[in-house]
Amino acid sequence: MTDTETHVALVCVQNAGRSQMATAYAEREREARGLTDDVVIHSGGTHPADAVHDVVREAMADVDIDLSDRVPQEISEDTLESCDYVATMGCSTLDLEADTDVRDWDLPDPHGQDLETVHEIREDVKARVGALFDEIEAARDG
């Protein structure tokens, strides 16, 4: 980790839905904004599932994002505390050091939802990731 890197963690309990969508959108934003060498993205869950939810993979495929090779991962408290920004997806019980910007996006869990509902969640995730990257860019430029 270098002083010039901004570390972002996108977290939910299972790392099988919302945080996977957020991570995919964050990777797109990072590339589109030319921040590939500047922003490090961490994604994980406190109790990872075995696989990304089928309905989430389907909803993301509808916008040409392939999550078929993604595997839910556990994320450590040390990793979270090393981040500049931590976004939880509606399931936060995190108590991290004061210098970590933690925000709870309070998104509904897509697991077990119909595809139309997951599309709505996906669009909310996309907007929140875009706003987060606006903040990151403003902080880096300021």
C-alpha cells in the first residue's frame, strides 16, 4: 500500500450479491476514470456464500458484466481498517477505527428476489458507486 493509493472496501455478509455488483461497477468506474493505479478495490463478506447468487449473475449479465468467475471471499478486519472508504450494503455491524470512512448503503438483499427487483437494486448500486468515485476524485484532486 502506498500513500498515493486510495483503498475502498465493498462489503456484505455473504459477498454473493450486493458487494459483487458494487465491486464490478467500481472496477468499471476505476478504469473509466483512469484510476487503475490509484484505487485499490477490496470486496468480501463476513460469512461468504459458496457462490454468487444466480439472480445477481443474471442481472449483471443484462448490462454486459460477467460475474460467472467470481467467488465470494472473506474480508478481514485488518483489511477493512486499512481502507480509506468502506461501504457496507445494508448489514453493517462494523466498528472500525475513526480514520476509516464507513457508510452503510442500506440496500435490500437481492437473494430470493425476482429479476426486476434485482435490476432496481443493481441500478441503485451503480449510482452509489458512481457517487463514491466522484468523492474519491474530489478528495484526490483537492
